[in-house]
Amino acid sequence: MPGTAKMMTVCTVAGLVMVSAYSAAMGGSPLLWFVWIVLALVTLGVVVTRKG
């Protein structure tokens, strides 16, 4: 996995941890989950294109 894809994967996982912690502490925020899903889809797209 190239550096860009690896960095985006790390950021996506860190974002998931932060959004989950925020949701557990303060209650769920649909906007945060939407942003995380968009980040995950972009990361998936980068990983798929870098493999090809």
C-alpha cells in the first residue's frame, strides 16, 4: 500500500475512533457520521485506485 493510501487509512480509522468516542460521550451526531462515511468512501477509492 503506497504512503498516501496508508495515511488515509490511518486517518479514517482515527476518525472512526474519535466519532465513536464523541457519540458515546455526547450523543450521536448524524453530521459527524456522514462526514466519516464520506471519508471512508474516499479512502476506499484511493486504496482501490492505487492497487490497480
